[in-house]
Amino acid sequence: MKYKGEEVIRAGTVNSEHQAMKIYTEFAWEVIDVCNYMCSYCGAGYGNATTRPQSKFFKQNKYHDAWKGVINSLKLIKGDMFVVDLLGGEPTLHPDIHNIISSLEEVKCCEHVRLITNLLKKLDYFKNLCDTETTKLEINPSIHFQYYSEKIVDKILHIHNSTDIRISPIVVLSDDPKHKTNMLHVFETLVDNNIRYSVNFLFPAHGYKPNYTNDFYDTFNKYVNIGCEDTDTLYNITTADGHTHNVTVKDINTHKLTKFKNWNCTPKSWNINVKGQIINSCSKQPLKLGGGNMSDLIKCPKNDCYCNVWWNYDKYK
């Protein structure tokens, strides 16, 4: 893998002093395998009938109650602080989501809880969800432009301006030019109202292959950079000649800086499936009791590192 003709030997995220930053361990928890969207680019396969998970959630109690075992496992983790993302499907369809959030509040090493939702539920639902004494919860509405509605933006503005609920939208970057106007409107609204947001690029999944053009980057690069801004954090690579380069998301995609197979890496992303099983997103190894292997160094098994969260991890040959 090369950058401007030079072999890349290290990559990750650094701060302004060019030191490897502490990256929190993240648990991506699929609390339910039911979704009320069918996005064509969905990595979990909800986009069409042939790949859509065949849910047994509402038919078997072992799926419905699996969250209780997950909470017990997370309570046993000692030392490293971590973040929990509540996902689906659509997590607000879980009948016990209120109890899950309340229980995570009591998990000592859980630093932060992010509810990743399409925000389709009524406004009062989210107000009631946050009425409990929770200091950890943040709502992250995913804005999917295949299902775009002005009502979603209105709801975000209301929550931001009229409640104490912490809200930080995730703008899912569409590569389809027909969504350009709506995307610009969303970005400009978020920026004008000082609403912190993040961005998600699409990646190949179930036959979907995103195509981000130069026109896309010319139009949206500044908004992407605002969404990626985090206390002087930059993506960083080192080449064999000893030069260090700060790179953007566009650089990563343009130069295909995603090939890290067999590199040394400490992957800090873990998946919790609807059955309550906890496995590392990259190595597929199950979490040991008490989290003893949360910081294990591995040889990267992936052909491509598509997830922008994974780009943060310090990787070297």
C-alpha cells in the first residue's frame, strides 16, 4: 500500500503532538434484529428480502431476554473504560430498551451510551426515554437519505433547542446525486444551529458498491471535515522514508489506504449480537470473562478496513 509513491508502514489517529491517542473500546450492540427501514446499502442486510435477517426476536424469549446476560458480562469488565452503541435493526423497537439503558447506567466501566436510531418514534417517546436519571445517554439519529423527511430535521432541532437531551446526528453520506440538495440542507441546518454531528461513509455490502465522485468531495468535503473534527485529531500515516502525513477521509478513499491485512493492530471494536454473544469485530474471537482479551494485539485478518472507526486504531507492519 502506497501514498504518493512511498510505502506506508504505519497508520492510525494521532493528536497535535503526533502521539498515538487513547481510543475507547466500543461495543456495537445489536439489541434487536428487526428494522423498519430497507436501506439498499445496509451492511446488516436489511436492504432486500434475500439478505434481510429472519428475525425470531418476538417468537423466542431467549432473544427477548438476552440483554440481561450482556449486562452481567459488561459488569464483570475491569480496568478499561468503554462505550456502548445500541443498534438494531432499530433499537427503539426493543420493548425493554428503557431497562437496557437504565442497566448500562450502573455498569461501572461504561463511559458512554449512544442510542443509534432512525428517530421515527414520536418526540414524547425520546423525552420519556431520557426522563430516567441517566448521565451517560446520547441520542444519535442516523439520517438516511433514502428515507429523508423534513420531520426528522425538525425533531432534531426541537430536541436540541428545547430539551436537555444530548443529541448528535449521524449523517449517512449518500453517493446518489439526487440526494445532494437534501444533504446540503441538512448540513447547513446542523452547522447554523451549532449541532455537533458525525458522518458515515457507505461501504460495499451485499452487492452495493458506493461511488463517491470528485464532485461529491468538492461539494461535501468541508462538511465532512467539520463532522470529523475532534480536538485536533487527524488520521495519520507514516511512510518508509520516515515522513508523517496527515490524511483526510478523501485521501483514504482516493489512495485506497485500507489494505492492512497481516499488519499489527489492537482492534477495539466488539459486536454483541441479538443472542447476546460478544465477539471482536475483526478477529471474531469471543470476549473472555472479565474482558481479559480486550486489548490483545493481533495480525489484521481483513482484506479491507472500510469502517472509519477502525481507521483510528494504531496499525503498523
